[in-house]
Amino acid sequence: MLEHMDGRRTVVPVHARETIGPGLLRKILNDADLTADDLEKA
């Protein structure tokens, strides 16, 4: 689960041996109003 500092959350399902592609990751981050820097800090 990703959580923004203001409390918004989004669930990112994790499946064994599968990698999230860069496009899907950007979409998830955009939906959660997060940046790549926010993700690295988490």
C-alpha cells in the first residue's frame, strides 16, 4: 500500500515473480498523487 502524507492511500498488488512496468508504475503514482521521489523515500 502506498500512502500520501495527507492520508490518501492506494493498494498495489504484488504477485510473485512479476514486475510492474514503468507505465503502470507511473499510472499508480499519478493516481495516488505521488512522485518517484516520494516512492524512493517510502
